[in-house]
Amino acid sequence: MAQDSERLTILSDAEQFALYALPDFDDNQRMHYLSFSETELKLIFSRKEIHSQMHCALQIGYFKAKYAFFIFSWSQTETDCQFILERYFGDQTWIPKSVTKHEYYTQRTAIAYLFNYHLWSAKFLPQLVNKANHSVHRDVSPRFIVAELLIYLNENRIIRPAHTTLQTLISETLSAERERLSKLLINMLDEPSQNIIQQLLIRDEALSGLAILKQDAKHFGYRQMVLERQKRTTLAPIYEIVTRLLPKLAISRQNLSYYASLTNFYTIYDLRRLKPEQTYLYLLCYAWQRYRQFTDNLIDALGYHMKLLEDQTKNKAKKKYAIEQAGRQQETRQVGRLLLLYVDSEVADTLPFGTVRERAFSIIPKHTLEIIGHRLSQKPVSELSLRWQMVDDLADRIRRHLRPLYTTINFSCNTTTSPWLSALAWMKDVFSKQQRLSQRPLHECIEDTVPQRLRPYLLTFDSNGKVTGVDANRYEFWIYRQLRKRLKSGEIYVDDSIQHRNFADELVNVSNGSTILSQLDIPWLQQPINSQLDALRRELHHQWLSFDRDLRQGKLKHVEYDHKSKKITWKKLKTNLDTCQQDSFYQQMSFCDISDVFHFTNTQCHFLSAMTPLQPRYVKQIADPTNLMAVIIAQAMNHGNLLMAQTSDIPYHALETMYQQYLRPSSLQEANDRISNAIAALPIFSHYSFDLGILYGSVDGQKFSVERPTVKARYSRKYFGKGKGVVAYTMLCNHIPLQGWLIGAHELEAHHVFDIWYHNNSDITPSVITGDMHSINKANFAVLHWFGSRFEPRFTDLDTQLKHLYCAEDLVNYEKYLIRPVGKIDLELITTEKSNIDQIVATLGLKEITQGSLIRKLCNYSQQNPTRRAIFEFDKLIRSIYTLRYLREPQLQRNIHRSQNRIESYHQLRSVIAQVGGKKELIGKTDIEIEVSNQCARLLANIIIYYNSAILSRLLNKFDGTKNPKTLAFIKKISPVAWRHIHLNGHYTFKNHRQPIDLDVLVSSVVLG
């Protein structure tokens, strides 16, 4: 949306209201903020006149609420004044008078001094400018900078300045950062480098170089990978330039990703219109990120083909070996009958040998006997030998698919020399000379790469058994297999990659760590390790004592212990879904179109204002909200813009323009956050919680097929049939989908639990994360505990969980327990590795690495790696405490079960939205377009959930004064995830201004059971 002024937008309307608008207290808030201590009353009554005292009282109450001062009229504060008069002034009468400027500023100074705050003045501006300059180097988004400034002001107890002051400050900071980067680029980019970058914007025949680079590979087939290598080669000169410039530009990883993302959404025409140095910046960052993405795609293709070939060789070898074994068994019986001829007493010794041969040939024909004889006289073929024979059969595919990938990627290692990389370098040199490995002398082959047990298979021999060289096909495959294995383990890595870099290079440098660690508000970093471990050790021991006592006394009614088998049986708890009551409630709702619901929610939340173009200042007209509605619904319901134009009153060109200019993952995320925050402000929201003071968030993935395959989409016969698909991974809290993104169907959902929680930007912060068994790995309990949250998955197999119960005391102390721990946690190792764990925590906290990359690399580390072992030991500690609580507390089990049921209900809503267009799929040609489709669908689900929550909130307010507990309890049980009363399909009408939805009319005829 275009802005009404030339000022930079740093806060949404709702955020501005929350920070700068006069507080609007309800009864509870009024009681809290307008109740004064003796010290506060002393200041109030120190004012001479009653109207000054009233003004001082209001300013103190408002200051406690928002830590700001306000200029207000008495008419705006009538209810608050009445409350203060009745509570503190008794029968005194007062005449509202305006306070003087002197009195106003005097009160401000006194109140600020009372609460130990500093009034804003120009002397604090240099400090704020310095903080803004520091923040802009981490993230150039205005929202991040303003958040950092507000945190700084709050920590230093400085009253925040006016909104326009922050706008001006941040605008000047961003301008200074742009100017800094522009000057550096002008000075560092010579003319040849500029020409190389500008080549991306030159149109060659149908497409420009940049347009070709933006196209995503559809699969890992040969032709697609050839194109990926060509695109990577195109970017190589620019990548070399940006690699040389990045240290001097001092751009954070976050900012680099942001600048690169702009190139994805700007057209070639837009980039040509920008200032040259600004275009260079965006293209350089895009080239850096895209080059590494191409490398990751090639590595993924390498792993895909390697696994495919290994599986085929293994399966074919097993099948052939089974046939061989079955044949040998059949031959053994026949040979046995043949051997019995030699001990048959009925066969005389004088019988001619020709007669005996005839009898032998009657058992086994002569030709067959000859074959069997030769076979039995040789050593039986092993399954390993058959696997290498299968490698010979697949040699052409190895050369076609694997060789170009391995020879393109530049591998590195942690050690000074690696025999495997030396072997790869030798192979590259041989292939560059158009020769085969078998043509090279044996002494050139790296000796350490041929283990003794595989020499018969990897080397060739003459008739005398002397080694003559290497078996070219088998040796090449062996080297590729070992490189892939060591790449997964972290022994070998790729510098020019995003996902496969050296783990040590991913971690932030905390050598001067006290500064970095102190700036991070992470619970793990705030307390000494010994005190944390002591508290957890005591908690674990207490849980063991309580569990054993309750189990012996029979207090655990949901668990039965068999003294004979010494096993426990778990009785699964039942939960009441109340589906019939919910259906009867929504049946009473009058039907309305999804467009009307969309319009109603936007009127209440103003979320469409988050859909800003890339350059808001240069937009000449405000975006039409009806067009935005139409294009969002078209993407969410898989109609696409063309079909939506055919079934609505919005033309295709308008839809396409909106799609190109306004639909981006970041803007859709912001729109979702606004609706989420609006739902949290509704009266019904607090009643969705299971437990006071605890917000349960649930995570789970939902499978969607894709209209057009990309490298992120993978096969899954169970979910996609013969097609490909992705997983929409979502975090839900109190029915609200707070965060969500797409992951590959082959990726482990457990690797994304922390990321999806930590990257949540809404005002709702779940304190507990639940999940199914797919959300569990060896580190999630530890990682979420480090950051002050709790991971509480739903267990399904009790016997399996008992194998993960550990103790922190000596095992001897638990010998007489009915259920005993399986081992002791090494607390000393955790203490020893604290500094390394701190480095990992800081890296996660600064978002320099994703949890997925961290866990994948940790799991592939050597089992003897002390940091890996320490993290997994700490995870055992937290997991054991939780598991014992889970076994002891039925209510905890119910809460987690209900939390997971809610995300399943949300999945049903998402499935219904997707299938309006026909299939449960996401549309789009590239990964970004598919992500836009996913975010649009989440936005539409959020709109429906807000609409239903608004209805329930209106009913709650309506019946709150009736003192009917059954009716109120019924309202609180109704889920807002419902769609039966909303028309999702048909002909969409957006431009007809129909009567807006009136909630009072809607709920007037509702009868509650």
C-alpha cells in the first residue's frame, strides 16, 4: 500500500497505537495501574490544586502502563478520573481545568525521577544513533532497528522520543548505510567488474541472463543438472568479485539475504531504473547467494544419484545372490543323489563305468552336470562380489550423472591432506586428458584409498595374480562413495555452499565473547553452569522419587505395573472433542462468502496495509484492496490468476500486477502476524489456553503435492502417488497458525522445531512446544531449554520411552526402584564443554545458522566428539525430567494431546482451502512462488479463524453478564477452526459493495446449548 506521507514506515498502526496512543483501560487494568503506592500518593498530593493532583495521578497511571507521557483532555479520561475521584478524593468536588505548561513539565520531571527514568533529550541522541548504526549492520529492516532502539531505551530507562524522531533517526541511518555501501562499491568496482555484472541485465534473445538464473531446477535429471552447472559457471566471475568485496563491505548474513531477495522480486526493468551502485549491491548479493544455492543443488543431486545407485546395486545383488543360493540348494539335492551311487550296495564293483555314467546322467543330464561341476569346483560367489558386478553394469550412469558433479564441486577438508581429495584431484587430471583410470600406471593411484579387503574388487590382475592397475569403473564409484560419506560426516566440506560449509566456520567468534554473549537475552547464558546443572539434577532425582513412590502406592491410575514381568502398561487417556456441539453451533450461523469474511477481517485488522511494494515511496497510486483480496484467494485456493479472472469480476491483468508487485513471503508473513496479534487481543483468546500462564504451541507438517516440480519437491508414493510434493511445516498456538514455511518431503521435521519457534515474529510467544514422534531428535529438548522454552512431545510408545530414562546420581541409588534408569548422565562433560555449547547457542541466537544445519552436522560428527556428546547428554537430562513428568501427570498428557488435536484440525482447514481448486496442492513454477501459495493459504486460514474468534468474542461479551456458567463454558469450548458456514467456491464478487458483516445481527439469533 502506498504511504500517505514521505516518512519511512517503521511501525504499523497497531504498534503506533500501543506505544503512543493514550491508554484505554478496562476495569482490571484500571484497578492495576490507577492503584497508587504511598510514594506515588505523596507525589500526587504534593501538587497544590485538585485538578493538578488529578492530572498527576493520571500521568503516573499512564506512565506505569506505557512509560510515556501524554497530552490529553479531561473528556478523554472521564472514566479514569471518576475512578480516581471515588478511590482517593472521597467527597471532594473538582472543576476540570487545564494545567499550565510549567505544571505539565514539572510533573513529567518528578514522575520520571520517581520511577528512575530519564526524560528524552537531545543528549541521548548520539547514543541512539550509535545503537542504530550498530543495529543496521545486523539487519536493515526498519522493524528490527526500531525494536532494538526500544529495547535499548527500556534497558537504559530512557523515555522513548516521539514517533517522528524515531522515523527520522532510522531513515537517516538507512540512508547513511546506503551511502556507505554505495561509496565502497564505487571505489572498489573497476570497469571490467561493472561490465561483468551488467551482463546479467542484457537481454539475449528471449531472456536476460538474470531471468535464466532465477529459474529453478525441476528435478535432478541429467539435463536439469547440466543447466544448473551452466548457471553456476555464469555466476562464477561475479561470485569471485563479491567474495573479494564482502569482508570490506561488512554486510551481515541477514542483510546479504535481504538484498539478494530483492533481486528475486525486482524485474529487469526495475533494476535498470535504480542507481547503478544500488543495482550492483543487489546483484552482487544475489550472485553470492544464488551461486551457493546452485552448489547445494549439485550436492543434493550428488546425494540423490549416489543413494539411487547404491540402492540399485544392493537390491540387484541381493536378488541375484538369492537366486544363486536357491540354485545351489536345488543342485545340492541332485548332487547328493549322485554321490549316493558311490556307496550304493546294489551297484557292483564290477559294473562297467559306462553303465554307472548312464545312471548318473539319468539323475543329472550330462550338460547340466558339467555346468554344476565347474561351479562347485570354484569358490562360491559372495554378495559383495555381486554388488561390484552390479557397479560394472551401472558404469555408464556413474559417468553420466556422478562424474560431472564431483568434478565441478570444490571440496575441502579439515586436515592438511586427505587421500580421498587427492584421489579426486588425480581423477580430475586423468579425465581432463580424455583418458581412463585403467590407462594410468598403478603407482599414480593413491595407495591409502584401496583397503586391503577390497583389493580383489578394485584392482586388476594378470594371469599370474600380479596387480596391473585399478578397475576404472569400480574405483571411480568407490571414491565417489567415500567422498559422499565423509561429506555427510563433516570430515569433508564445501566452502562455496550454504548447507555444507565447515561447521567451525558457521559458528560465531566468541573469543572476545563476553560482549556478544552478554548482549543475548538467552537464559542458558545468564546463569552459571554449575547452578543450572545442580537445579536440574535435583529436579530429576525428585521426579524419580515421586514416580517410584506413586507407582508403588497405585496412585497412577493411568499406568499399571506387572510385578511378574516387571513392565508397565499405559492406559491411553480419552479426550472429549465435542464435535457435535460445535457442528450444532455453526449450523446456526448464516452463510456468507469468503470475500465478505476477507473484507470484514481486513476492516478489523488492517492486514492488507502490510502488503507493501518493494519501493513504497515510488508507488504513484494506492493498491486496490479488492484486487489484493482476489489475488490472495486465487493463490490460496490453487485457482491461479487466470482461472480467478474467469470466475470473478477482477480482470487478469489486474491480478497479475498485484501478484508481481505485492505478493512476497515477507509481506505475507507480516499480514499473518497482524491477524495473529489481532486474534490475541480478542476476549476469547485467553479462554483457548489449557493452563493459566502457559501457552501451548504445536508443530507438525502437512503434505501437499505441487503443480510443477522443483528440487525441493520429492517423491512419496504414500502421499503424492506418482507425483512430487513438499511439506507445509506449521506452528500453531491457541488455534492460530503463528509461523509456517515449506520443507522438502525428505527432510526431518524434528530439525525445524526450534527454527519455527525462534523465527516467530508475532506478539504471541508459546512457552511450551508440543509435537508428535516425528518432532523428536537427540537435541530438541536441550536447544529449546537453552532458550527458555519447553519441548513436550506426545509419546505413543511407552516401552520405547522407558529406554530413554536416565539419572544424574549413581545407578546404585535406583537398584530397588520398580523402573530403573538405563544409564547415568555425564554432568562433568557438560560442564567441561560449556564454552563450546555457548558458542553454538550464540550462533543460533544470532540466526547465523539454522537448527536444521546444526543438528544435521552434529549428528554426523564422530560419536567421540566431546561437544556432540555433551549436547546429547544435556538433552538426556531434560528429556528424562519431562518423560517422568509425562508418566506422572495425566493432565499434562491431556493438554499435549489437545494441543496436537488442534493442529490436526488446522490441517483439515488447510486441506479444504487447497482442494477448492481441485487438488490438495500448491501452485507455482519456482520454490518462491510455491512458498507464496503456501503463505496465502495460511493467510486465508487465519482470516477464517479471526472471523470465528470475533463471533465467539461477541457472544462471550453478550453472555458474560448473565452469570450463566454453562453457557460461558459452552462458548469457550467452541473451536474457531470451522468453515461450514462460509462459501469458499463459486463465482467471486469483490467489487459489489454489499452490506458489511454485522456481528451483533449475526449472533442475535444464536441459541446456545
